[in-house]
Amino acid sequence: MLYVQRHLHKIGSSITLSSASPLSSSQWFSVLRTAISTHNLLLGKCTHARIIVSGSAGDHFLTNNLLTMYSKCGSLSSARQVFDVTPDRDLVTWNSILGAYAASVDSNDGNAQEGFHLFRHLRASLGSTNKMTLAPVLKLCLNSGSLWAAEGVHGYAIKIGLVWDVFVSGALVNVYSKCGRMRNARFLFDGMRERDVVLWNMMLKGYVQLGHEKEAFQFFSEFHQSGFRPDEFSVHLLLNGVFEVNEVEGKWYADQVQAYATKLSLSDDNSDAFCWNKKLSEYLRAGDNWGVIDCFVNMNGLNVDYDDVTLLVVLSAVAGTDNIELGKQVHGIAVKSGLDLEVSVGNSLINMYSKMDCVYFAREVFNEMKQLDLISWNSMISSCAQSGLEEESVSLFVDLLREDLKPDHFTLTGVLRACSLLIDGLNISRQIHVHALKTGNIADSFVATALIDVYSKSGKMKEAELIFQNRDDFDLACWNAMMFGYIVSDDSKKALDLFSLIHRSGEKSDQITLATATKACGCLVLLDQGKQIHAHVIKAGFDSDLYVNSGTLDMYIKCGDMANAGVVFKSMSAPDDVAWTSMISGCVENGNEDQALSTYHQMRQSGVMPDEYTFATLIKASSCIIALEQGRQLHANVIKLDCFSDPFVGTSLVDMYAKCGNIEDAYRLFKNINVRNIALWNALLVGLAQHGNAEEAINLFKSMKSHGIEPDRVSFVGILSACSHAGLTSEAYKYFHSMSKDYGIEPEIEHYSCLVDALGRAGLVQEAEKVIESMPFKASASMNRALLGACRIQGDVETGKRVAARLFSQEPFDPAAYVLLSNIYASANLWNDANKARKMMKMKNIKKDPGFSWIDVKNKLHLFVVDDQSHPQADIIYDKVEEMMKTIREEGYVPETEFVLLDVEDEEKERSLYYHSEKLAIAYGLISTPPSITIRVIKNLRVCGDCHNAIKFISKVSDREIVLRDANRFHHFRDGVCSCGDYW
């Protein structure tokens, strides 16, 4: 504790001395680094508290170092808390939290899964990643044995052009070889341009551990012929790891290796540094980074002289430990010995700091180097590009040119990656393109692919096509980039044309090609062609590849073929949470919400944890079927699994509660969400409109503006709808005109529909018709249908005739048009005209959509139609209806027979009103739920005036709150009063 107080006292002194100016982040940084190096969590927490009190908590640099501190001190939960409350997360922030999860993962906990969830969230939220992002994710894959995740990262690395980065491809080779996937490891290994002895030994170890003796010996021979020198580790691994050599060829290989081993022992370089360097290298090759450090400490303890090779090995090991303080100490040793002046050591220092996301320190090393080579420049350009410093990366490239250095393909690939993320990156990319043409680097596959990526992301497919067409040889990476570029540019047909050309030319596709082709089919909804590609996937042997399967699954879902989607899903040996979420989302998108919820339960039983996207999709399913109790259970799971802070989940929950009739919980939830975006505000605004809470909606709209949230198209749909439900026609006009005047948003047909609806409900039917005639586009059928409904309510026969005629021409087989026209005539006692409208329906074989209502009791839906006798408890329900009607009659209820649009006696009209579907549903709710529970009923059509009046009385005599959602809005009945104020 005294140690903590002493360090905080130093900070306190600096605060006192500089109280006139804000405390710089470097002073906090110093103490945080002390906490990291000493693993002192208490010091770190105290410093964190002081940072908050001082008002420096919003500093990105400090936030990222706080994440690192908590990670190094073993407090992942604290690191996550810091991350969750960080509003504007940059790439370094995301990389830091991923590093924290990578550092804490083991095979026995759920940290790996959560780390993968964060990685997917990063891709959705920020879009851009770099190799420093992939480093902790691949470490998660390795330590947790998650091969499926490694395959996904592999596919993603190909997609963003990082798969052939030495660091990324090397890490993937390590994962695949240790997981027994030597075919995948060898594919990557063969494609790498830079391979060192460590990588050769890694591959060799993989063959030996799998018992592939012949392949191991053959690979050793290739190793020897490559120009690299197999070391003692290689020989020891092979001779001690292979136990049986039965074939003649195998014995010959074994003899050759033994002879090589004998020759290896004749080395005449017995200097101390050489011997120690060999030992250090052995630890490094074995992946034992801390073994390297301990050996180096012993070397120093024995006063053995070290050289630049020693530091190269040690710095490589330190980079693997992700321990910045240790790296600084080795850096200090390099400076003290003068070896930092060696270009190779300086480059290793840049590489080490870059891998630890400390681009600031990497730049300091770069600036202090007396001599720079192209590797130095390339490392720094790439480091900045991958750390979110795109402008700095481009600036370095310009400086390189001023130094009269000739950039190579690695230089251009790195700076082009930076350009793809810059707003004005296209112009710079064009200049780099010209430079690549002049220097001949345009012929390089990596450069061409990077240029295609930049142009396609900028929507300049003509330029991308020009580069692609000028390629002399077939390069699959370029073809894949072009295919993906066409999809991004909404021209998926050309992507499929390219795929067909690859197939016809006899060239082989990889998993990226096939996944991209299936994506194109999904975008175009080409089911037959998608099935053909699926067949090709099976034939090519990629049907077990998770990345390809995910693409195929997505294609079937987008094409609405859930049966085949289910087949693909079941064929996955171990579907990840992305596949499960895709399946759930497919069920929702294809109108099978119940199956979506069932699939979720299967997902939980399989042990796969849902993520934020899973919950957002499931909550949407609950909204669609108005399943409030299901939604509440999902809300509880969201809190339990710590997904509530996700803005998508929060918005979905607010939307769900509003759509399920519980606007009070929606409002409470909205107030408890810290990070508010336009989607969240719109969810509540539209919800308030649906519930007819116009005053609250208008206040919310004003509050949104005062919080600096600019309303968008959806916001105006919400506020106009609120005005419509409350009869606020002047306010509706005001908001409608302010769209273009104040916000530059041109009204679309949805906004005109809201205005027409507001005027029609208010009885201004002819004015509404004039608005339709003044629109810059043709009225939709739904708009005319709404106006016809207004004519029905207002009894405007003449306008109704005109609107019905327009509706018949638009949708001649729409039953609603005929029913509404018939009801208009019937309300005016024009029975002959009403009968004619009904006969027209009969002649055209058009059937009326039946009215029905349903109620959810104990997660089971009970559906009723008028005069329904099909329910198992029908007798009890009808007795309850009779009792209800008798009680409310005594309370003053009088049946409104004008809503029975049949030419029959009044007594028969009264009886027909008793058994409307909503009354049956409410009666069932009264006998099936406790007295304290709100009854929630949904009706597919507009509630009739008599039922609306009756339900007001029922709520009063039963002392129950009743929420009814009809085709127009929500009605909240309490103590004989409806929230709509009898205006709907």
C-alpha cells in the first residue's frame, strides 16, 4: 500500500505544481506503465480512479493504456468494463481488448468465445482491421483449439488482403499445423514469399506429430534444398520423432538425415555468442518466448558478450510476449551497447513495438535511426496503416520518395491499404497507380489486388477492370478481388460471370472464390445457380469448410429456401455462433418466427453462446409475433450474458417492448441506455406514435434535437404518424414542410402517406385527396386504401367511389377495396350498391380477409375468429362473454348496431356484435390469467366502434388493464377510458 501511495504522491505533486493547466496524459502514462511492469493491480486501479476524477478519462491514449494495464495485471473484467464505457472506440482500443482476451484465454473457460464475439462486433462497428487485430484473434484460436475460428480468420484475412502478410500467414501456419490441418498449413506455406528456419521447423514438427513420416522426410529434403540450413532442432525433431521407417525410400531419407546430423556437428564456430545464440534460437523455434528471456538473463549474468543476432532473437521473443515494459528494457540494453545503430536491430525494434500496438514508440525508433533501409520504411508505413494512422502512412510514403528510395511491392501494398480507408484516398491511390506503372510494380499480384480493392471500394469499377484486364497471367487473388468488388458495387451478375469464366477456363477456385460466388447468388436471389455452385463446392471438397458453408447457408436463406438452408446447417460438424445466428435470422426473414425461437433453444443446448447479433435477431422475432413474455426472457438472457451495452440489442429491446404493447417499459429502458444513436431514438419515437402518445412523441422529437441528434427519414415517419393518431393536422403540416426546409430531406411516399392519413382521420378527406394529386409520384395502393378507409369512417360516398376506382385499377383483386366500398354504401343505407360491390367480389372469386384476434397466455397463442367454437374451452369462454355483456349493459353499455353492416333486425344485429373475435379473446384472458395481469390482445383488422366501446366498459367492471393492438395502433383501456380518446 505504501508503494501505491508513493507513486500516487508523485502524481499528486505534479497536479499541484501544474494546477493552472490540465494534467498531461504522459504523467498518468508513467504510473500506468509502472503498474504494468510490476503487475500491481491496486496501483493501476488507484491511478484509474485519479484519471476519472481529473477529467482525463476520455483521453484515447490513456483509455488504451488502461486496457493494457488491466490485461497485464490479470483483471479481464475491469478491462472489459473500461472498454464497454468507451464511447468512441478506435482500432487501437479494439486491438487492446482483443489482446486482453487473448492473454487470459485457456481451453477451460468462455473467454475465447467472447473474444471471437468482440472480433465480429469490431468488424461490424468499425469495418477496418489490421494485422495487429488478427494477432490476438489467432492467439485465441491457437490457445483455445478453435480450428473453426482460425478458418474464419483465414477467410477474412484473404478478403482484406492480409493473408500473405508474413506475420499473419506465419501465425495461420502455426495454428493449422498444431491442429493437424497440414494441407491448409502447406497451402499457406507454399504461397509465402518470406520463410525463415522457424517456419520450416514449424511445418516439420506438424508432419512429425501427425505421424506422417514420409512427408516429414520429404519436407526435410525440401528444407535443405531451399537454401536455408536445417539446424539441430530440425534434426533432433525428425530423428527422435519418427519411430518406424519401413519403406526403402524412407530408410534412405533417414540415412541422409543422419549423415547431415553428423556433418552439422563439425561446425568450427565455437564462440560463446554463437553458442548462446543457437540456444536462444532453439527456444524461439519451440515457441518458448519466456525461455528466450530467461536464457538471455542468464547470458547477462555470466557476462557473456552478445551481438546483434542475440538482440534480433530476443526482440522477436519479446514481441511474442506482448510485454511492453520488457521490450523497453531490451531497447535500453540495445541503446547502451550501441547495437541500436545496427539497421537490423532498429527494424526489429520497430517490428516489436508495432506488434504491441505501440506505434508511437515505433515511430520514435524510426526517427532516431541513423541509417534506414527499405525494410525500415515498409515496416513503419505498414504499422501506421494497420494502426488507424492512414494519413501518417501516406506521409511516410511521400517522405520515402523524397529520400530517393525506390519503393517495392510491399511498400505500395501497405500505403494502398491506408488509402482504402481515407476519405480522399482515391486521388492518392491514382497517383500510386501511376507510380506502379512507371516502376513496373503493377505486375506484382499484391499491388494489383490492392489497387482493385481501392477502386472497387470507391465505386470506380472501370479503373478496377482496367487493371484486371491488363494482367497477363491468371492470379486468383485478383479474380477474387474483382468478384467481391462487383458485389460491393451492386453488380453481382458480373461477379458470377467471372466465376463462370474461371470454371470454364479450367482454373481452380479456392474457398474465397466459392464463398463470393454464393454471396452473389444470394444478392441476385438466383436459387438454381446457387444450387449449381453448391454442387461444385461438394465436388471440389470444400463442403466441410466453415467459411464456404456459411456463404452457402446465407445464399439459401436470401433465396428463401429454408429447407436446403437447414440441410447445409445440419451438415456443419460444429456450427459457430455466426452460423446459428444466420439460421435464426433466416427464419425471421422468411416469416417463421416460432422456428427462430426454437432454433435459439437448440443453440443454447449445443453449448454455443449467443452474441449481440443473435439477441437482436431473436428480439425482432418476438416483436413480429408480439410475444412479450418471450421478449422478457430474452431481455433477462441479454443482461445475464452482459450484452445489454450493445446499441443494436438495446434498440431492439426498446422496439420489442413498444411493439408488444408495453410502451412504459420501452421508455424506462430507453432512459437507462447510455449510448444513444438515431436508431434508438427512432425506435421509441415510432413506438410512441403507434401507441398514440402524440405529446410524448413531440417532446421526444424536440429532446432529440436538443441532444444534437439530427432527425432522419424514419424520424419524420414517426412524428408524422404520431400527429395522425392524435388528429394534429396543423402540426403534421408543420413537420412535413420542415423536412426539406430545415433538414434537406425530400419527403418520400411514406411521409405523404402519413400526411394523407392524418387529414383523412380528421375528416378532411377531400384535402387529403388534393395532397395525393399534388405528389411528385404516383400514389401507392396502401395510400389509396387508407384514404378509402377514411371515407368509410366519414361516410363520404362520392370521394369513396373515386378512390375505390383508382384502387381497383391498381390492385383489382384486393378484397379490402371491395369490402370498404361495400361498407361505405351500407353505412349510407345504400343496400343495393353494397350488394353490387359484394357480388363483384363473388364474380371475381375474391375472398374477404377474415378478421381474427389472438392472445398469448403462458407462451402459447390462442386465436379466435367471429363466432368461434373451435377452442377446447369454447363453452366456458361463451359463458364468460354472456356474463360480460350482461354486466356492462347494467353499467350503461348500449350496443352500437350501426357497425353491423347487414340489412337485418336490430336484435339480430346486437347478438352478432357479442361474439366478435376480440371479445372472445378478452373473455379467455379474463378466465386464464391472474387479476393483476394486463390482458394483451392483437387484432389483424381495425377494431369496430362497438367493440371499442364495449372493451372500455369491460376494463372498468373487471378492474383490468386491457391492451388491444389493431391494424392502426395500440389502445390502452383503463377504468373505462381508452388512451386513443376515441380517435382512431
